[in-house]
Amino acid sequence: MFCIRFVVFLLPFFLVAEVQGYSAGALQLCHQRQVEALRGRCLSFNYRESRYRFYHSAEPWQTINSRRHGRINCDLSSFSKIDTLVRRGKIHQAKIQFSVGELLIQPYRSQQLLDVSRKMVEEQLYKTARYTPIMLLDYFNRQAPTVDSISMAGMAIYELTIHHTIVKLFIRTSDFLLARITCSSYHDMLGDETHTYRFSDYRAIEGLHIAHTIHIGKLHGVQDTIALAAAEFTASAQAALTRPESYLIREEPACRGEVLTDIWNIADRVYLINLPQAKSRAGVIEFDEFLLVFEAPLNSANGEAIIKCCRDIAPDKPIRYYAVGHHHPWSLGGVRPFIHRGATILCRKESLDYLRYIAGASHSLQPDSLELQPMPLRTQLVDSLSIITDGSLELHIHFVGAASLHANDYVYFYLPSAGILFQGDQAWIRRLDGPGTAGKRQKALYDTIRSLRLDVDTIVQHWPTADSYGVKSVFSFRELEASITKE
Ligand SMILES: [Zn+2]
């Protein structure tokens, strides 16, 4: 009885040891089936792709879909892609040529090569796996990482970090084919972001196992699909682009460094905090007993820098409110440090769910203050007109919404006592040669100010603030009016 019990007790350990020993070579076996079977040749195939991307949309999480097709040549050391995009009846072509340490990109509608950074070169290795995992599998095999774990679902999992992105291979231990890849990277506003590439519809061509369907799952349930066809072998890879003599990779600083700021006291108790690296600015209103901040751009580092400036402006006054101008990154990206400090977030109901997502998103890959010390999100909804006041100073928050022709949660901040209106990104008033002719969004700004009957003297725009765009970020209502009446 004792012996039987002892054997039963030890059996799971033997099984685990055997599975681990067997699966420790899963990467090599997968490499044999999906890479070595190339036998020095080049793989060439057609693809059709449906791709989605988030954009500066009217509502959060809206996507633009593009359908592309093209041909790819790939071997162990190089990857080339000639991509065709049809838009509004016009055909556009883009090309990529990649090998380890070198990346050439000719974008759509251009004959010039793109300026390429070290980060882009390194990231391209796992981006090629959207179409074929050959180069990535070979890279993993050469790096020879030990198996990270064996999942209960029969997957041998391997992990490497490629330029701050954690890349994991999931290899089935039943047939040693690659089932999926996950790429986890950090998004400044949305936090940890994992893309999952799922490989299916495997077909063996002369011993090389090729997944003919690849689904790529992204944030918020968005999914790209790639279908392969007409795969064949050629003796050598044909280059899509040739390296120019002037080829240089742009080196990037090892870290971002300190966020630069300067404070502009534009009116009594009204401050603009310029953030030149973000080509943007935040606004701070000083009430008798508290501060209100709006338009903290892009990321938590900017939010922290703005909070530091608030201490310089009024060391003893708490930041009671952070007000959301609209849900785009230049207005909302720096909100998390304000949640961490316990500020009440003033927002429209249209952006409340998105704000909750941003507040609750994991930032484990680059922890910010809210990740390190979670705090509850406190919100207060903005009505068609909400007034923040201490009895002497009033800030009016006007809901504009779809009338902005930009975002459905858009609001204006209006200070009646100073005749100043603050808004995110609606106008393009030229610095030189007069204000220029207004576009639709700029006309919408003018029309809304008129329809709300606001007595505006000065308009502050929060993005863009850099000279490179050739537009003003602080301008008079008269200049706006001149751009509307100009033919
Ligand atoms: Zn915007």
C-alpha cells in the first residue's frame, strides 16, 4: 500500500519533468519545421490584409480600416514587402526592405525614404511576424532562451525583450508549430498594450510549414487579418529597395530626460504651462483656495511636470479639479497623476467610460505614480454649462460636442472676467501674412462662440504651440473673425 501511494505521489513530478525535458527542445523542433526547411532558399508569397487603427476620432475607440495587398520575399536574413493600398480609386504603393541592423521604408505617396530610428529598426524584427515568423523564430533560436514555462494547454512558451517590447512565442507541444506570439509594449496614455498574433491554416510546402491565416488581436477587441496565397520558393531574395550611400539610422536618447516647462502668467490668476517637447500647453486657474488644471498632454511625465509647476504657482493650494477638454491624447494623456493626487476629474458623460479605462489601465511596464499607489477615480460630470467659482472668480465650462466638428465630448473653458476662451485644437491662424482662410473646424469655433454669445477677446489654443507649424496658439477674436470673412 505504501509503495503504491509513493508511486502515485511521485508520478506527477516524473510527468512534469518528462514534459519539460521534451518541450525544452520545442523551439528547435519548431525552427526545423518553420525555418530550416527553407534550406537556403527564399520564400515568396502574396498577402491580403485588413488593418485597423485608432485615430483622433469623434468618439473614443473608433477605428479606420484599410485593405492592402502585396508580395513579400523573406529568408533568414532579409524581408522585403511591396504593399498596395487602394484609396478613393487611387493606387498607392509602399515598400519595406529589412535586414538585421538596417531598415529602408518608402511610404505611400512618396519617392523619398523615411527617416528611420534605432527603435524602428529593432521593432521591425517582430513586425515581420505579421506575415511570416521566419526571421523572428530564427532570432529566438539563435538567442536560445530557455523555455519559460509549459502551459496547461500544451504550449512551450519562450520570452525575449526586443527594444522594450516583451515578445513571447507559444509553441504547441503536440505538433511543434507556432500557435501565437504576444508583443507587449507601453503606450503613454493607454498603458500596457499586448498584440496577439494567432497563426492558423498551416500548410506544408516542400516540408516548410506556413500559416496561411494570421489574426492580430489589439486593444478593445480590434483585430487585423492577413491571408497568404501563392507561396513559392525562389533561389534568392529580390530587394524592394536599395540602400542609399547617405543611409543613417537616427540614434535616440537612452531616456527621455526631464520634461521642460515654463510658466506664463497670461492674466490675473491665469497661468499657461508651456511644454515645448509636447508642442502643447496646459492651463491653470488659481481660485482663492484651490487650483483647477486642464489640457495635460500625452503622458504621466507631463502631468507630473504640470503638478510641479502648480506648486511653484501656489505652494499651499491643492489641485481640486482637473478638467477634460476632450478625449484626445493632447488633452487627456497627462490625467493619471491628477487622479493619484485625489483631484476631481471634470468630464462629459461621452468620455466617462474612456476616462475609467485610462484610470484603471495597468502601467506595469513603465509604472507611474497611479500604478505605484492606486487611488480611486473621482469624477464630476460637466453639464451643458458648468461653472466653477470661489465666489469672486468664475470659470465657465461650455459643452460644445459635435458642433466642434472634432470630438463629441468637446468643451470650451471661458473666463468671463478676462474675456479669454481656452480650447484644444480647432484653429490654424497663420503667424505671418494675415490669419489665412478658415477651415471647417475653425469656422465651427467662430460659430460656436457667436451662438453661445460669449464676449471673447483672446483665444488660447493648447495644441500646437510650436513655431514649426507656422500658426498662432494665442490670437484675438478679431483675427479669428478676419479668417472667416476672408474669401
Ligand atoms: Zn483633438
